[in-house]
Amino acid sequence: SPLAAWLRGLPKAELHLHIEGTLEPEMVFALADKHRVPLAYASVDALRRAYDFDDLQSFLDLYYAGADVLRDEVDFHAMTAAYLRRAAADGVVHVEIFFDPQTHTARGIDIGTVIGGIHRALVEGERELGISHRLILCFLRHLSEAEAEATLDAALPYRTLIAGVGLDSSERGHPPQKFARVFARAASLGFKRVAHAGEEGPAAYIRDAIDVLDVCRIDHGVRCDEDPALVAQLAATRMPLTVCPLSNTKLKVYAQMQQHNIGRLLRAGLCVTVNSDDPAYFGGYVVDNYLAIADALSLSRAELAQLARQSFEASWLDDAVRQQWI
Ligand code: HPA
Ligand code: ZN
């Protein structure tokens, strides 16, 4: 469509992307075959049909199961390279990607294998596709803070390759406070901080991520809506929200895209951005997310361009580079 072509031509940064969530069913089967890993599904189509979720946890169960086929450095490289090709086709010029080391170290895979494969693909993507990058290490919030501390220790030899730390996985019952000490240590080591908050969890988790974890962005954050004073604060401080529309409808945060609040938050002056989260599982990459909200919320091209500009405002690019894209 003309709108899709125009959106692909708009320079964009993607700031909320779990690299393990880009593992397409075809690659799951190819890697299962390579490593002789048995799968619970008979075919690529049967696996894709299973991507029909009730909530965050029903997705996470399949997402962690899918990641089990990632075994060596070449696998992490191939997954990341495939994502970067799709991002380039969508007009993404800068990526800040999450990875979940604990999903892999718990299976006996060295964190160096994970970081090495991802980083090699990012360096090639910069050279061959012109996509700049930052890497964000996420702690799994359903695990303990002690396990997060051990993960931070294991990552320290790769310190220069990692821009920041984040917090993902099951939100409810795992508030930001649970990770106050490890985030403070990450801050003292010079890591930037972000956290998933206000996806399924309450608006209070957004406040606590800001006040207790000292984050510079909120991942998702759509439930800020339940606290008008918080919405006003987010607007006044330009605290970015990395919103993922197709994720929110697939995980039933909203029953329908027409109910999504991103258009309202944009008009209220918030630094909201559009991202794909786990595109292999949620049915679309970043332009599909822009198209879905453009259609459901009748956003104008000026509003869509503003969302793309805000993705650079919210990014960790150096100011001189940021200005080239805004
Ligand atoms: N929320 C929480 N954890 C996740 C997500 C998400 O959207 N995607 C991958 N891990
Ligand atoms: Zn996410």
C-alpha cells in the first residue's frame, strides 16, 4: 500500500526488541534439525498456529521453549542477522536490542557464546546495512535478584559491548523493588537502565521503575493511563515509553487495536515510540506495528512521522548522530 511504502521510507529506531523473539518458526525447525532437538510440534505451520496467546505468561512459555534450539555462536549470529535484514527492509536505521542471558546460561550455554554471536551480527549489520546498534542485557524478573547479580557478574568481561540493563519476563508479583540493588550496582558500573513496567502490571510499577531503578525509559508503560498524575509527569519529563501495539493485542492487554491508547498518549505530549517486541510471535515487524495503529486509530502522516522522530529522541544515540535523523 502507499502508506506502507511511505512508512518504510521513514527513518526509524527500534528500541523494544527481544532478539529471542525474532526467532521465526522456520529457523526454530532448522536449528532443531541441526542440533537434533525434539520439538513438540509436527510442522512449521503447527508451531505458528500455537502462537495464539491468552496473556503474557502463555506467550513466555512458548518463547522460552523456542529459545531452546539456540545452542552455538552461529545460531545467535544467524538469528540476529535475519532480524537486521528485516529491520533494514522496514527502514530501521538504529536498533537497541534486548537479550535474555539467563534463558541460555540456565541451559549450560556460556554468556560469551550468546553475546559473541549477537555482537558479530550487529557489527556486520552496521557495515553492510548501515544500522547502528546498542545491546541491552535483560534480567528475568521471575528469577531472584541474586541470580540477576550473578548474571551481571558474568557479563562484566563483555562490559564494553553492553550499553544498558533491562528487566523483562513475568511482571505481576515481581515489582521493580525486587531488583533495586542490582540496578544500583549496574548504575555505578556505568550501565544505562530500562525496565518493562505497566504492561500487565499496575501503574505503580512505572512510578517505581522511575523512582527506585532510575530508568531512562519505560518498556510498554501503557497502563500509566490508570494514574492521570503519572501521565502528566511522563509528558512533562518526556520519559519515553517503548510501546508495542501488536504485542499488546496478541497478549490481550487490549481486546482490540481500536482500544489502544498510543494515539491519546501521543496527543497528550508523551514521548511514545512504536516497536515490535517479539515480532516472530506477534505477527509483525515494526512497519506492521505502525500500520496497525495508523489503521485502527486513524493516525495522520504527521502523527506517524512524530512517532518515528520520537524513536530517535528516546534512543541512546549520541546527540550529533541523533540530529541527523530527527
Ligand atoms: N514482556 C515481558 N517479558 C518479555 C516480553 C514482554 O513483552 N517479551 C519478551 N519477554
Ligand atoms: Zn518486551
